[in-house]
Amino acid sequence: MSIALIIVIVLLFGLLLIGAPVIMAIGTAAMSYFFIKPEMLSNLMMYPHRLFTGMDSFIYLCIPLFMLSGELMGKTGLMDKIVDFCRLFVGRLRGGIAYVTILANMMFGCISGSGIACIAALGPIEVSMMDAEGYDENFAPAIAATSALQGPVIPPSIPAVMFAGLTSVSVGTMFVGQIIPGVLLGLAHILLVAIFAKKWGLPKSEVHYTKKEVLQIVLRSLGALFMVILVLGGILSGAFTATEASAIAVIYVLVLDLIMSRKLTRQQLWEALKTTASSSATIYLIIGFTSIIGWILAVENVPAMIQGWVYSSNISPYLLFFLFNVFILFNGMWISDSAQMVLYAPLFTPIFVSMGCSAIHVGVVMVVNVMIGMITPPFGMALYTVAGVTGRNLKKIVKASLPFTAACIAVLFAITYFPNLVIWLPRMMGLQI
């Protein structure tokens, strides 16, 4: 490893540690390499080349489209209908609104693929419902934040799309492999809520529905529920690709609003487009700048060095997975999920595959791992987002979220060491794993 690469790595992580924006940190560190190492200055054109080629992938088109569909779901009131539908079935249980939050976040994840979008769209609704029934003021945003990470795990999943684009695996197979882990995350949250409901006596909703009201809620929810079936069913059946599904999702929301409610105004549409453009541009730039870092690592022969160390040390896949999970979890405390995915997926996936592991298994483990970074401080974007939309104290939310974070980590290690939890369903469907 050259002195130039060491300086680049120190600069990158140093900028991230002092709180510099991720894009600036990665872009600056990558640029510095060409000036620190004089013989590379003649290759400076590789900087813009790798920046744009890193973003130039057809599969990445679904990132802004899935984000936009989620934004439009919130603007058109379809998410309110999903919340009402979930409340119909579990709302009257002790801790019912917490269950509603988990299920609604799970269903929204089937549309947007983004945990942050899930919190922004549903967080205020869910927390206000729990506030109205007397839930602890910190427990409510904690469950809203931690259960939102199901969104990027349950397909469609933006991190899975990124992994597929970076490693050339099938995005459809990735989606199928994520179904069981996503459900397990939801069940882990439900189990904890059930324990807390008994231990703390969580509130129990006294709302009762007539048969007519039940029918009305179900009918109003059909449009939103069918979208989940359309997107997931279409992808899993092979009727259309993930990119096509994302475009269909946007068109479906617009047509459904036009036919049924006409709630979407021009101003709301413009706001949704602006939010989507801002969020997706951030992801694209992270992908582009991080691809330069990947090129630098390849030039410095880092992947071969890591492979050589793994083979020479005769390390088992089980221990390597453990070290990998700990490494990603640690990085997740201060590096975004997108940056981790672009930095480490191309680096570590070939190593695991050469040891006989499934690339799909590696990908799903990594997706769940980087998503846990959303709820681990000090980075913890999900925690910051829910604190921002609810006005609650961040430190208290972090403390209240710790049991749920621990449950998510338990699920992570379960799917790590029981790979059939990931690959059984794709294998049963005859997909290449």
C-alpha cells in the first residue's frame, strides 16, 4: 500500500469524522490522490470519467422513480389509507398503534424502497397517533425510526439495486432473497412490542368499527394495496424489470389519484419532484465519487492484497462474515449506507464468492447491515429524520431505540449464519443464486 493511498484513506475518514458532507469528503479524498502521487497526474481525466461512468447504469434509473412513487403516495393520501387498513386489524390490540406503525412501514417499503422516505411520509402520522393514545414521547419516534429500516430491506430496495449494479448480480434475485429477512425484521419489532405491551401496559385503542366502516376502509385501501401487489408481483413474476416497475409505480399513483381523489395539486407535484431530485442526486453523486475511490483501490491492488491475506491466513467464511459484519456496523455509525455499499460491495463480494458463498447471500447481509447504520448514532439518519419531523430530543430517542436496534442486529447475524433464510426462496423459484 502506497503512501498516497494511506493519505487518501486518512483524509477520507478524517473528513467524515469531523462531520464534512459525505459527497465532499469522498470527492475531495479521491481528487487528492492525483496530486499526492505525481505520476498519476497525467491520468486526471479518469476523475470525471469514473464519476460519470459510475453513475451510468440502467438499473439506477429506478432509484429516483421509486423515491418519487413514495413521495406521491404521501401527497395523495394513499399512505393514510394504508395506515387505516393496518389499524383495522391490529389497532385494538394492546400496543396496537405500535403494531400499525410496523406494518404500515413494511407496506410502504414495498413501494418506495427508502427508509428515510418512509419516516418523512409516515413518521408524523404514526407518532401523532401514538401521542393521542398516551404512548411514551420517546418510544413513539423510536419505533417509527427503527421499523422504517424494513423499507429498504423488503423489496423493492434501493440499496439492493445499488448492490446489483455494483456486482452484476440479478436485482430480481436480490429482491426475492430479501423477502424473508425483511419479514424477520418486522417480526422482531412485533415481538418486542408484544413484550413491552405486557410489561409496561401499553395503551389499547378503544375504537370500534361497524361493518359498514370496515367495508369502507377496505374499499378505500384497495388502490394502495394493489400497488404493493402490482410492483412486487410484477418483479417477482418476471412480468417487468425493477426499472420498469418503478416507472409503473409512478404512473399508477398518478392515474389512481386522477380517477379517485384528485388530491395532488401542481404545487405538491412540484415539491415531490424537488425532493426526489435532491435525494436521488445525492445518491448518484455518492455512487459516482465512490467509484473513483474504487478505481484508486484497484490501481493500488488493494482487492488482491485483501484476497491474499484471506487465503494466506486460512480464515473460515464464518469468521470472515463476523469480522465483515462488525466492520460494516462500525462504519455505519458515521458513513452513509450508499457510501458503504459503493465502497465495500465490489471489494468484499468477490472474496466471499471465491470462498463458496452466494453473492445474493452476501448482498442481502450487506443491505441489512448498512440499513442498521440508519439507526446507530452518531450518523443514524433515520434517528435524525424522525427527531426533525417530530421535534423530539434525539438523545432520548436513541436510548429508547436501543432494544429495537439490538433485535435488528440479532436478525442480521441470523441471516448471516443461516444462509437458507436468504437463498431458500430464490432457489425454490428456480433463480440463479
